[in-house]
Amino acid sequence: MAARKPTTTTIGNLGEQLVARWLTDQGWAIQARHWRSRWGELDLIACDATAATLAFVEVKTRSPRNWDADGLLAVTPQKQAKLWRTAELFLAEHPSQASLTCRFDLALVTYRAEPRAVRSQELPPVSLGKPVDWAGYQFVLAHYLPAAFSL
């Protein structure tokens, strides 16, 4: 029996976990994951208390030879406006964080199946641009773009 192909949701969640681990290792605190509103979803919301900054992080996880520059082209002006509206609703529900400097970051993750990759659930440390073998895949946090866009 052939191995079951993972869903894009499963791969996307693994990519988000990878980025969350990297942010945490950089000193950021994850405030929320998959925060939903009527406008859409924010993948990660992270806070850097030392810089009084709140980052709304859009994570794009792509396989090799993808069509959209590892997800960069998927963050269209329409998508940016949707993220903006969703962030406004988050801040309305969390007024204590509204005084922080807010920005929209973009994390681009690539992956490929890696039969020799560690299958444990423990995610090893993550470095920008370095492969991480985890959960049967090889992931790379290829790019992290702080303040990737503003409206």
C-alpha cells in the first residue's frame, strides 16, 4: 500500500509550526495561531515585547518548482486587504495590544518529502535558510520578510 499523500492543510500547519519555532527562538512570543474572523484568518500573531511590536505573520509553505515564487505571488493586494481587515478585528478584540507597533510579516517555507527525515513530533531548532528534517519532510524557512507590506 502506498503512503498517503499529506493534505495542503497538514503541510501548511507544519510550515506554521516551523515559523512559530523560529520566531520563539528569536525572542518573540506567539500570541495566537489560526486566529479567525469573518474576514479571514491570521496564521500567526507574534509579539516582541522588547521592541513593543506585534507582527501578523502570513506563512506560505510550498513544494519545489511551485508557480508562485514560494508563495510570494499569492499575497496579492486583495489578500493584503483581507489580512489588514482581519488584523483590525483582532486589535478591536485585544485593545491592550493596539498600542504596539504593528506590522505584516511574510514567511516563505519550502518543503519536500524526505524518507530519511526524523519522524518524531519534536521540532529541532530552526535557522533561516537551513534545511530541517522533521515529520518525514525537509523544510526550509527560505525567507522571512518583516514588514512585507503595508496598506
